Amino acid sequence: MTTPSTLRTGREPVLSIRNLSVAFTTSRGEVEAVRDVSLDVSAGETVAIVGESGSGKSTLAACVNRLLADNGRISAGEIRLGDFDITAASEPAMIKLRGSRIGMVPQDPMTNLNPVMKIGDQIAEALLVHGIAKGDAAKERAVELLEQAGIQDAGSRYHQYPHEFSGGMRQRALIAMALACRPEVLLADEPTSALDVTVQRLVLDQMAALASDMGAAVLLITHDLALAAERADRVAVMFRGEIVETGTAAQVVENPQHEYTQRLLAAAPGMASVKIAAAPVVQASSPLVEGAQRVETEILLEVKDALKTYRLRGQDEPFRAVDHVDLTIPRGQTVAIVGESGSGKSTTARLALKLEDPDGGVVRYRGTDVGSLRGKDLLAFRRSVQPVFQNPYASLDPRYTIEECVTEPLRVHKIGDKASRRRQVGELLDKVALPASFAERYPHELSGGQRQRVAIARALALDPELVVMDEAVSALDVLVQEQILDLMVSLQRELGLSYLFISHDLAVVRLVAHQVYVMREGKVVESGEPDEIFHAPSEEYTKQLIAAIPHYTPAAA
């Protein structure tokens, strides 16, 4: 096992980081986020930085591109791209470097795309700015890049705006943009956290091809140790701003030395992990025949023959995002929807939340058509059914403190007074493994995973009956994810809480779900209990989803 200062390959590095330290000036004084980090990344090599939310891994990536927040500074050390000193470079020099020699795939797709500019034009603009192509040539290359990133019907999609893409499709567009200028270094900061497993495999295969064919150096930032072990040549584990363990994938996974690495491995969900789903809540048992009982469950929410269509630019026929879907959520159970990006999972969730109305079919909550709810009845529904969305950056008002974010639903529904709400904030933050002191902070002072925990705390504030979790744990590292999943299950046991759980992570779904629906192109293609779905799938599509789950085996080392 190597030490942090000797994380080298013996080859001439493309990217070299030496004794790097980074400090942030905050209202509570100076905070050191990265301490004495050294590593090399050579041409054609992938080095993964793994660690929990707040460990400093994204700060490290920001330093390479010199895109630290205004209150951050490199306090020691240096970063070199070949012979170019990044730490000493002027801002005009860095502007030329970004995108041309260093490509960046950020974690959050929505805040990194211009919402009023067509997707294709944004990729073509990158080609134009760096002198790669212009006019029709730039457009043709942008369409080609979208196709390579896995966007179907790229010619039509070129003319669409970010809001017309799903979260996974937006991330793929950013990947196309990052690869546009064939950079020497590709910084991939949680590039697949929003992607389903099949598209994730496509994207990571493409990154591997880029490293091999172009001799690019890839720095992969991830909280997924299994993904890092499967994809990286070498792995560095970060904890509280320091690299605590480094080595090849085989060394780190098969023989972890540091206690923190051992904890990461133990917490990572897998298809062989012990299930934690709560026992289903039953309404009653009634005689069926002599010596047998029929278990009856109360149906909390029902989606019946739901149809939702959208008009897309450049297409004559409306796009069927949800195509005659049937789904039921029994009280006290977790119902999961899995499928690729664009399969209709999130649209189904929006129908369940009444954020959109179906064009056909019906959504019923406790037997009542949700579309008919008005006034106080609608407000009561909003209180009983709470969302946790995929994007922790867009979910919280940047002008609010964390306390104000969490208490917002209490204020809207006129629950409690200021003192009781403040007490409840501390309890809710504790439930999602955040210190009470975070109540005074603002969202920009928290990492992505920490913001998502705040969003979950806010959803729990009203004691809802049903929580719709749309990729709610995809941004969390495995240790915090484990805490949140345990919290979900304990609340379900204690309160009879129900969940609609949207996820591309089948291993996580297997742990917590009682019923699974597999969606593809707007339709439910398979449904059943997790064990029968994952161990004996009947659909080839489901088999492909399971086969694409990242995993590490010694034979792959």
C-alpha cells in the first residue's frame, strides 16, 4: 500500500498535485478543507478520489480548474498540467485552459447548463470558443457528441432546452461538452450520480475509451467505492481533507488498511447485502378458507391507467412520458420504480405528487381522485404527501438559512410557534445525521450530500403519510446513505410511513423495497417483489439493468 506522497505510476504525469492545502474563510474562522494532498495522474490513466460528502474531494477537483469559491484559496502546494503551473497562472490563462486542455463534468447538471439556450448550441459554443469548429461544422460535431454520449435522436434533441431533458440526459449533454475539445485531463466530479446503471456504464465506457484513445488523464471524483474499484487504475481515499489510503483497486478493496476505508466497504450496498425493509403494515386478516388467512392492506395511493404526453420541438407526434401506467402504494410499504433515465419514473412521481395532472387515467389518494382536490382538501393532501427531489442544489432556497429551509413547510401550514419550530429543527437535523449548528448556515456552505439531508429533514417536518423520494439518495456517500436508509426503515416501522422510491440504484432498491416496478419508455414492463425481480427477472431489459450494476471482483483487477 502506498502513502499519499508516493501515489505515482513511474510514468511522466500529465497532472501533478504536490502538497496541496486549501483553506476557506467563513464566519466561524478559517477552515482547512484539503491538507497536504499529493498525487499524479498519467496519460491514459484513471485515478479515482473516493470519500464521503464533505471529505474535500470536490474541492480538490475545483483547485485543478482554479474554480474555488471566492472565500477559498490554495494555501500551500502546487498543481501542474505538464509544464504549466496552474497555481501561479493568471485568470486569462486559465480561461483558455478550461475546456480546451482540461474538460470538466460537474456533479449538478441543471445549474451548469444555460436554461435559455438550446442544448446543442451550448456544445457548439464550446467548439467555437476554443477554435475547434464553427457554423454547420460545429453543429454537426455537437450532434455527433450527443450521440456518443447516449442521447437518442440527437438531431432533434439538439434544438431542445435543458428543462426538456431528464436529469440523466442533462448530465450526458455536459459529458458531451466536456469531451468536445478532446482535453488532456478530464475532471469527472460525480459524473454518474444522476444516471441509471445502463447509461452510467455507457458513459464510463466512453471515458475509458477517451483515456485509451487520446491518452487523456482522468480524475474521477466519486462516493461510490464499487464504481471506483471497477473503473479506476488507482484509488485514493479521502477523509476530512486528507488522503488516508491509496493503491490499486485490488489493494484498496481486497486489503483495506485504514478504518475509514473499511467502513466505506462495509456500508456499500450490493445484491448480496442483507435486506433492511420493514415488515409490511397490514390492515387486517380475514378467513379465506379453513386454516388460512387473507392479508389485506390499505391502498394509500393508486395510479390507474395514467397517461402523460408532452410536445417536443421538432417532433410531430406527442412524446408519451407515461404510457398507461398502473401502480399501487399500500400503506406502510415502500414501492420502488426503477428504469433508465427518460423511462418515465420521475414523471410518474410528479403525477403522484399532483405537480402535474395526467392526460388520461386517474391518480387516487385514499380513494379520492387527486385531480378533484381543491382548497383545504388540496392543502391537506400537500401536507400528507411530501417530496424529496433528485437535485439538492435546486431544492433549497439559497437566501434561506438551513433552519428557514426546514421550517418553511411548518410556516406554510401554520404549525407551531417560532420556539417550537426551532426545537423541531434540531431534532430533524439530528435524524439525518447533521449537527444542530448547521441550522445557522446557508445552503452554499454545505456539500451536495449535506444539502440532500436537509431536504429529507424538511420533508419529514410535517409528519407525512407518503414521501416521494425521487433519486433522493443518489447524491449521498455510502455511509450517509446507509444512515438515511436505516432512518427511512425505522420511521416506516414506527409511523407506518409509506414511500414511493424512485432510483436507478437497484442494489439500494433491493434493500428497502416491498414492491418494484420496472419502467421503460413510459411503460411498466415488469413488476413484483424485489427477490423475484432481481434474482429471476423475466424481461431482458431488467436483466440488462442488473448486469450493469457496478461491482468489483478480484478477477477484474
